[in-house]
Amino acid sequence: MRQSAPITRDEWGMLILILACGVGAYVRFSPTMLAGFAINDGGMFAVMVDDLRANHFILPAFTTYNHLNIPYAYPPLGFYFGALASLIFGLDSTQVVRWVPAFFATLSVPAFYLLALQLLRNKFHAAVSTFFFALMPRALSWFVMGGGLTRSPGQFFMLLTLAVVIRLYEKDRRSDILLAGVFGGLAVMSHPEAAVHTFVSAIFLWLMLSRTRKSFIQSLFVGLAVAVVSAPWWASVISNHGLAPLLSGAATGSKFAAVFNLLFFVFTEEPYATVIAVLGLIGIAHRLIRRDFLLPLWMAIPFFIEGRSAAGPAAIPLAMLAALGFVEVILPAIQPASSKARVERGRNEAEVSSTERNVFIYLILYLIFSTSQFGIQLAAATLYPPDEEAMRWVRENTPDDSRFLVLTGTTSVSCDSVMEWFPAISGRKSLFTVQGTEWTKGTGFNAYVRSTYPVQECLANSDVACLDENIDRADYDYIYVSKILRVNNCGPLAPQREFPYFVESLKLDAGFEAVYETDGVLISRQR
């Protein structure tokens, strides 16, 4: 009987790449399909999409979100994509922030492959890197949320920009100057943090790969092209508001404590065994022993430049390091002696052994299971139907100028779906919703966020008297209480937390009248 030909590394790499793209799409779309609503945030962005359409695709001076006259200063490319999707497919803005983020996050998987291929110069290594990137929870989590409407295009265009920049430094193709400028401009137009990480990464790659006068001049031309492509955004903001909103937004990003995520290597967010993180550590050791510092340094830089969002860009070199650790260290170490002898004699080095194949199959199945479980947990970080129904009741049954004190019991403002979505769905003002204030508070943003904590802690730990100590009743007209805290820090809370003592104290207070109540929500109006 004729024996089938062994599979080569190039063939195996192509299978892995196809699988990475297919499974990568599945794990990026499945959380929002499971949730039935946008994951976590995106309420402000949904309103900004509506604002853009209402203004006939011309950038407005302000967004109508939360009645705060927040400058429409956010990089707008994601809003244009959302508005176009709304127009073409007939989606409302809440559906836009469900599907568009996952779409661009999926496109980032093949874009990552192009970057990995430029850096690693090996199709097999690039394919394995892409598989790790596709299934690393941190490489997808914040990009498939509602706020991923801007984050995921930013990630996509950052990956393309850096791939072209590397090719420019190494192959000196003049056409890449324009291409890198266009992709870089689109990254700047997508997300402020993508702009920062693209800029810093490009400088780092020039220092590591080139350092020639000619490539430096070419980089200046790339920067000029980026400025021209992004000019419709920043020129509009400066024309309407001056530099203040841009400077204010730039002052809110740093978070020094994020450096500890690098020290303890916990930023991959893998729910079970941290396989990718461990392989990444092995890859780091492998590169350092070889005195190849590019990938380890590149992974560390974001934690010192933009701590709050460092894990996202750090996932890019980490996926490549994990692939190198797996392919260059682990697989050779577990090869049978007979296979090693054949390789040493120069035979079958392009073939995948049965041992490699079996280890790959186990790893593939495990990572698919692990990331799917992460997606199920992520799907819990969403707005639940009782809150959505209550917010729609507020829109239909309260005066337009009503001011609401929204209480949810969490101080994790970046993972508080109720707080962010309340102004978007109800159309009413929420006093302590922080989204958008990064463009107005500047260096005072973090202090403002902390000032919201005591009120939320009243719901969890005290009664209405606690509210009176922290906020004047003249500042609001209604109290909205989300009775059940289901999610904390973007993950499901077990057991869920309820606040019966506070709810009862609010009902008994003679200064308030309950106007709406379900098992999940209580709304009271001041008498």
C-alpha cells in the first residue's frame, strides 16, 4: 500500500493560517451574538454615529450625548464606518456598535499576519504567530466591545501601517511612503491610542532596523502624509474648539500601575492555563540568549508609554514571541531522537513530524476551548433587558431636561454598561457618567472619576442618608437604581450582588416617590 506523502511546514503553516482566520472570526463575533446587545461600552459612540448622520456626514462641533456639550473631538473614522453601515444595511446605532467592532477585529487577524511575515521572514513562524494572536483574549476583548467601533479600526490600520513601514525600511520602495502615510493617517483618524502606539512603534522599528539618514527622511515624508490624511479631523477640531480638547484628551491616558501587568505577565487574560503567556516568556528567553532584543523591547515599551491601553499593542509582539518559543524551543525539545538525527543529516527539515502534528492539534483544540470560554464570560458584560426596558421607559415618560442620579453599585467605570448606556437610550442627563469628559476635564479627569465613587458606594454599603452626604438633592430630579450588580471589572460576578437595604430606605424616604419598579430596576422621583 502506497504511503501518503508527509505534510510540509509550508502546507501546515497555510492550514494554521486559514484556521487562525476562521476561528479568529468566530471568537470575535460570538460574544456579541451570545449577549444579544453590544458588549460593555459604546453608548456614547452610538449617539455620535447618530449625530454624524443627522449632520449629513459633516463633523458636528458637539455631540448630543448626555447634554454636556462634549466637543466632537474623538477621531471620527469609526463613526463614519458605523454611519455607513447604518445607512447601507439599515442598522440602528446600537446594532452598529455590536457588529462593526467585531468585523474590524476580524480583519486585524490577516493584517497581523502581514506584519509578522515582515518581521519574522518565515511563513510558518508568521502563521503560528497569527494563530496565537487570533486566540489571545487580550488581542480581542476590548476590540469587540461597543467601544471597539474606534479601537478595532485603530488596531487594523496600525498593523497595516507597521507592516508597510518595515517593508519601507528594508526594501526602500518609494510607493510604501504613500501607503504607510495613508494607513497611518487612518490609524490616527480611528483612535488616539492607536495613533500614539503607531507613532512610537514606527520610531522604535526605525531605531532597531534601519537608523540610516535616507530612511529617516522617508519617515518624515510618511509623517507628512499622515498629517495630510488626518487633517480633516484635527483641522475641524481646532477650527471649532482650538487645541484644548486635544490637549485634554492627551492628558488622561497614563496609568503607571499597568507596569505591574508586565512584571507579573498577567495581561494575556487567558481564563485557564496561561499557555500563550508561558510560551511568550520562553520566546523572550530565546531571543535574549540570541541577543535579539527587538520583540522583547517592543512588547515592554507600551507599558511605559501608554499604560492604560498597553496590553493591546503588547499582544502583537507577544504573539510572535510565543510562536518562537513554541516552534524554536518546545517543538525541537520534544522531537524523538530518530527525527532529530534525520534533521541533523539534513533530511526532512521541511516536514512536520507526527509528534509536532499531535502537539499542534492539542494546542489548537485547547486554545479554541479556552478562548471560547473567555468569550462566554465576556458576553456577560452587557446591558441586560430590565435596564434597557427601564431606560426606554424614561425616554417616553420623563421631561427632556430631567437629571438622573444613576446608581449601579460598581466603581469600575470602564465596565459599567448601565452608566454609559443610560444617556444613549434614555436621552436624559446622567450626573456621574464619565464617558466623554476626558475631552473636557484634562488632567482633572482621573480625580473626577474618583469623585464618583462615594455615591456608588452608598448603594452598596449604606442608605439614602449617605447620598445626602455626598450630593445635594437640588442637583438631580430622579434616582435610577439598578438593583442587581451582575458584572464587575468586565467579568460576571458570582454570586450577583443585590442592594435590598438601600432600595428599602429609598422607598421609605418621604422625599421620594417610586414611579417605576421591576425586579431589576427602581426609579424614584423627588416629590
